[in-house]
Amino acid sequence: MSDFLNVSTSLTGRRWVGPTADHDRHAELLTQRTALPLPLCQTLARRGISPEEAERFLAPKLKDLLPDPRGLKDMEAAAGRFLAAVKRGERIAVFADYDVDGGSSAALLLTWLRQMGRRATLYIPDRIDEGYGPNDAAMAALARDHDLIVCVDCGTLSHGPIAAAKGADVIVLDHHLGAETLPDCAAVVNPNRQDESGELAHLCAATVVFLMLVEVNRRMRAEGTTGPDLMAMLDLVALATVADVAPLIGVNRALVRQGLKVMARRERIGLRALADVARMDSAPTSYSLGFLLGPRINAGGRIGAADLGARLLATDDPAEAQALAERLDALNSERREIETMVRADALAQAETRGLETPLVWAAGDGWHPGVVGIVASRLKEATNRPAIVIGFDAEGIGKGSGRSVSGVDLGASIQRLAQEGLLLKGGGHKMAAGLTLRRDMLEPAMARLSDLLAKQGAGAAGPADLMLDGMLMPGAASLDLVARLDAAGPYGASAPAPRFAFCDCAIHFARRIGESHLKISFSDGIGPRLEAIAFGAYDTPLGAGLEGHGGARFHLAGRLELNSWGGRQSVQLRLEDAAPA
């Protein structure tokens, strides 16, 4: 495959890869058969959409894509037991993970129950003191005061803690990888159980919870009663799907599209308050969910009280929502400061060890367990390799998080290490995993993990190639085109936003914004100028290279987006890379 525009090494050290000849032919066919703009057809071609599928893909209907909940094992048992508890007025507890998916899952149940005139106890474990998932003491205590415990976004591997919940029934609604045996409880609904087909393996936990409520509502309708409006709860499902980096394909894409519409109505008090403190001044997008709202909701579980995010999402009290949103915003700022310190140490350590191995990892004393996952994500992005970051406490116990790259199943490898006795515990899913180990286990575990990941192809690639959908002229970057491209979204995991190259352009204006961002305007000398923003440009050679352009011409690459300012909208390029023309 030849380098696109002959760019083998860009200013950020990447090779540009354009569409293949087959891709171009497919895009041309789409244009001829649908009369849609070529840039949009290039995006559809990359997704493998045929001319016959294009209209349906651009306007997906949830009713056509939502799976029958009863297709998941144990779903009927879970829905039946949950509905029975509601009817009998039983005491219900919700045990949730401390991240956005767990908080959203819990909020779905709490909101549904409140609308049915019922209340439930929310329990979210402390990340540091209790760690991930159910533990014996917490489950035993909940069982003494409740008839039913619903574990959301956790529980699939919690055989002991669930056995400790004596006297209460337990339902597990999860999506993390299952083991060969399941806990002994009323139901384990999980598309990643080993005895599932894997067709729904891309669902996050909140979607599993949503599907159970769909089945509960169906049963209520069959009995002549009406349940709460589930469509109005899709904002929570969308938030969890994006924040948990679930692939935006199939039903996930439809759920997020519809959820963003629900969120735009600003009816959920907690999300409205959080959007305001995050200074969101335009309609929500998948970017808003993943980078503005998600990190703030996660901040409570990372460095504050673990239940803050779930409480915010579930509350119907405006005063409480405002207080929780402000506290989460402050905690998020504190989290960023902690992350910056840990990231610098981890990157220095990983560089010393070498960044060309199948696995990039770092470990340190006192590194806050609430930020190791974020730092692992940063290492993965910087190296295009799976990354693990571990923080050790004073007793020599390390808690770590890992992030993977496309095509490399990190969760399965971590689970295998735990089975082999190289970890105290570990699990997760393909793209993210957690682990706990003693200090003496560190080197053997990382060496074994590196071997397992190498067999999956980790480390075979250099810096991530920049994949481009085609070329555009600056004059073609219109508001109508951006709206058309948005119709093929939302974009995110497994559905990257379309990226275009602008060929042989002159830079008319270049200015540093803040500490590390760059603002430019450019043109091809034929049409109008186009403005671009490059976030974090000065963290790479991109910023200095373009600011000091000296009149040279460049190929520029990035994503088109709307820029709203002073009530007016314009098109700008989210600039990601450049190369001398």
C-alpha cells in the first residue's frame, strides 16, 4: 500500500494511509446509486455499507436493531425475579461498579424503581479500600437487610462474595469476561459468558440493564399494566456506551444516536447540572460524553466518594444535583493534577524499559489507583501498544489497569494470568482490564503477559498510521457537508470519525493558544480560507513545525467539525497532522 500523498513520515512521525482502490470504487458506486456527496460515500464505504443499506444506515431505527432480551441466557429468570421483588415490595439493593458504566447502570435501575414508587439501596465499593466488584463483607451486610441484590457492571467472577450474601437472592447484570463456571445465584445475564454466542459481546453493562428493563416492561404490558418510559432513559445508556469505549456498531450506534437526542432535551437534572459546570454550550455529541461528562462522573470513583457519579445521575433533586456536579467538577480538576504527575513518571520509566516491546508497562509506589487506568490509556496512545500501569501501596500490593489496541484481547490474557497464579486477581474485557498482584509477582507477570500479547500480534506495528478517507478542498468544507457526515455517526470506538487530507496548502495565520494548542487558517489558493484548531499541538513537533512555517506549504489532515461562537456556526478542521508538501 503506497503512502497517501507520499507522506511516509509526517510531523508527528506517522505514515498516511488512504483508501484502497476497492474502497474508492465502492465510494464511487455509492455516489452514483444514492446521489450522496462523495466524502460521505467514502465514509460509508469504509464501513462496508452497500447502496441498498445506505438510507437505513443513515437513519437507523432502534426497533429494527434492538435484540430480543430473551436471547440472553438467564434474562427471563432475572426479569422474573426483579419484577417479583417489585410487586412484593421486597427490599432491593443495587451493587454497582464505580465507573460511568456502573453508575449509569445503577441510575437506570434507581430511576425505573422511583417511577414505580419504589426505592433501593445504592452500594458502590471504595476503589482503594475495597477494590473492584463485590466483596464478602459488603455482600454479607447487604444480604442481612435486603431480599434482592442486583450487581451491575460487576459480579460475573465473584463466586465467593455472592456465596456470602446468605439470605438474599442475587442477580448479576454484567459484560465482563466470564470464567468456565458462574456464581451460584438467581441469574447471571452477561453477553460475555463463555456459553453465549458472542453476537452481543459489544454491549456495555448499562445496555444489559436496559434490556432487562425492556423485558420487565414487556411482562407488565402482558399483565395489563404500564412500566416507566424506557426511551427517556437512553441518555444513560448512551453515556455508558461511549464512556466505556464500547464499539459504536449495530445496536450500540442506534442507542447512542437516540440517547444523544434524549440528552439534548436536558430533562435529567443531574446531567443538566453537570453539562452546565462543564460549560457545554452546544448539543451533546459522543465527544461530549467521552471527554466532558464521562471524566467528571468518573472522578468520584477515582479520587473522591465512589457513589457521587451514580447519585448525580439518579437524583431528582435540583439542589443535590448542583452540589454533586460542582463537587465532581472540582474532583476532576484534582484528578488531572494527580494524573499529570503519575503520567510523567510512568512515561519516563516505560521509555527506560523500551517502547518497542509487545507490552508497555510501568509501576510505582504510591501511584494513585484512581488514575492508573487513564495513564495506561495515555501510554497506549503514545506507543500504539497495550499498556499496563500499576500503583503499589505501603503493604506491597499493586493495583493496576490496562488498555489495549485494536485486535489484541487484553482481558482474556489478564484472566489467564490470574488462572496461572501470576496475579492475585484480574479480569476485564478486550480493550480494558484490571489486576491486583504482590510486588514479587510484578516482573514474572509482566514478562508472561508480554509473551501472551505478542502471540496476538501486539508490538508488530510502529507508530499508528493515520487512516484517511480521501482528499478535500478547503472550499468544499461546508456546513451542509458536516451535517451530512454527522448522519453517518456517532463516531467513536470501532467507528472512527472521517478524516480528510487538504493538499498543498498555504498557512496564512498561526498562533499558539494557551499552553499547548495551535490555531491556524489555511487555503489552497483557489477557494476560501478554512480555520483549524490542533489541541495539544505543542506536545508534539506539530505545533512548532506549523507555527514556524516560514511560508512553506503543507498537506494538512484532520476531522471536520462545527464551531459555535456568539450564536454563529462555522466549519473548522480539528487538525491532527501535517507534512511538508
